[in-house]
Amino acid sequence: MKKNIVAKQLILIGLGILMLTSCFPQEQTEYLTIYPSTVNPGPIAWSGTVTVKSSESWYMEPVGNADWCTVYPDKSVPGNVEVTVSVTRLPGSLPRTAIFSVKSTSGIEKFLIVEQKDSDEFGYYLEFFGDPEFSYYVHPQDVKPIKLRVNTNVAEWVTYVSEGAEDWLFARRDKDTLIITVQDAKGPAGRKGTVTASAGGSISQTLSFSQMGLHEYGAATKNFSLPIPGIPDSELQFSYVYSRAKITLLLLWGTWCPDCTNFMPMVKELYEEFKDHGFKIYGVAMEIEGMEQEYLDYLESNGMNAIDEETGKKLWWENRPVFNPVEQIKVNAFSRLFYGDLLLTGEVKNFVPAFFFVDGGGYIVKTYVDNYSLRTDASIRLLYKNMRTFLSRQLECCGG
């Protein structure tokens, strides 16, 4: 009898404990996790994955602007889901961060953080094959395209030109090759710029370019050939003259220009003194169209066509005219060979007379191209003295 009473009491106690525990909330069974919760891509364009584990449906949205970083899919049903994270190339050296909020239907919230930095610690590289020069000093004209193969473990790389050089220095990518082209110089002065191949930030290589101006030391002159009007077989190439001399003076002048004609006796003096030491002169007269006879009369009356009776050659120089309308006697196709496009650059000056001294290869070694006013004996003698000193040193003669 007592045993039945005890059993009943134990049953009642058990039921009481069961009822008591049912009054407390049960342990929560919903969950939401992201792995990894922080992603650190390098400065290149990149894609990777994170895993979202959830007991419920969920969705993901950016906290603030993150147009450089995308996720897919951005919502899903319960289970394990791989989410692709993609970032664009880091445009500079400053880091950036994107934050995505991930929420389940019951209100659980987690965060995915994407931090992109400018650093080479991620093992990316970009280099050129063949160990090329990183500084190029190029001629004013006829520069052949420069081709460099790029060795990199980055899928996408870009190239760009420094600000201010985009109108003459060009770079493009052709598969794994960087192709650089340089436009002909447009003026007397030189110019500089850079080309960069980059996967973003510090993963880049930069090449510097210095292009000589048309008047700079060492610049190659353009060859040309000019005739004497009305005289057959009178074409004379500039290269024919300078290749047979140590130093050749290319003189741009005009019979209408008093500064030119005032200095002409000094040009003849230079020739007489240095002709036996490898010095020659090629004159180009910038003349007015329709005044061909006046030009020929000037040469004749000033003894500029004198011929050596024994050799049949000119006594002191070779001269050829270029005839243009009066408004083009300074800026024309010929003057552009040595001054570039003066009309576009705004550098039009009274540049006759102009004196270009070139060596036996046709490279400029000295120029006298100021806006000369040779109207006094003092100004004429000063310029003559400077030229004579230069020639005596170049030709190592004559007590410079």
C-alpha cells in the first residue's frame, strides 16, 4: 500500500517539474553565419567567394555606396550558399571599404566587410620582358613605335599617359604587349611625358619620355631637296651638302629682309675663313611668289652667283629659293621642317635670318634663332663674333 503511495508521489513530482520547465523559453534554433566575414583583395580587379550559412531565407544589401564592389546572389533560401564577391581595380593609392548587411527573416543580422588596399603583399606582379630602358630620349621626328611585352599574373591591366602629354604621346594595350607611339615634334622646344602600365596602385611600371625639340642639340634635321627655278637638273639635297662637311650652316633668309641682307657680308666672311676646314653653307631664301626675277637680280647684283672659272663651282655657297604668297613667306611647308606648326602653337616670330649649324650626319649642334634686329654695326659684329668663336672651336682652327 505504501509502495503505491510513493509511486504516485513520484509521478506527481515529475509532472510538476515538467510543467515548471515548460514555462521558460526554449533555446533558439535559428542561425546565420558568414565565412569569411572579412575579405582583403589586392588593388587589382578581383573575384572570390564567401559562404553564407542560414536556417532561414536571407538577403544582403550594402551599407552606403559600394558601386566598386558587387555580390551575387544577394539573397537566398536556407542552407549553405556560396556568394561571389567582385571588385574593380583600385584607382589610386588610398584604401577603400565596402560593408554589406546580411539579414535573415527572423531579424538576425551579420556583416560582410570588403577592404581593398594598395599593397604588393598579395603576390601580384607586373614587369616588362627583356629588361628595357625606363627612360627614353627620342628624336623630334620619325620615331618608330616602341613595343614592350608585359609579364604579369594579373588578368587585366591598363595603360595611361601623364597629364599634358596626351596630344603627342600615345599608349595602348595589344594582348600582352604595350605599344607606345610618339608624334612628331610641333615646335622648337622639347617636351616630356610618362607612360604607365598598371594593375592599380603600386603594381605598375612607368616609362619616361623626353622628346627633343626641332632646335635642340642632337636633333636630326629633315632632309630636303630644292631646285633653282627655270634651271634643269638644279635640285640640291641638303644631305648632299652636310654629308661632305664637318659643319654646315643652313641659313634661312630673304632678299626682302633687311636684317638678313645686312648680315650677309658676315656670312661670306665666315665662309672665307673656315672653308678650308670643312665648313659649307646651304642658303634657303624665303621669297615672295611672283617676284622670281627680283630674287635672281638681287643674287646677280650682289655677287652671290659668282663661279670659280677653273672648277665651275660656286665660289662661296649654295643657295636655293622657296617661293610662297607674301602671307606665307614665314610659315610654309619648308619652315615647318625646322619650326613645326607655328600657326597652331602661336610661336610665329620674325625668324629670318635663322642659322642652323649641323654636323656631317645632319644633326643640330648649334642654333641662332632669336628675333634678330641687325640694324647696327654693334649688333652685327656681336652675332658674327659669337658664330666665329663657335666655328673655330668646332673645327679646331683659326685661333677661336
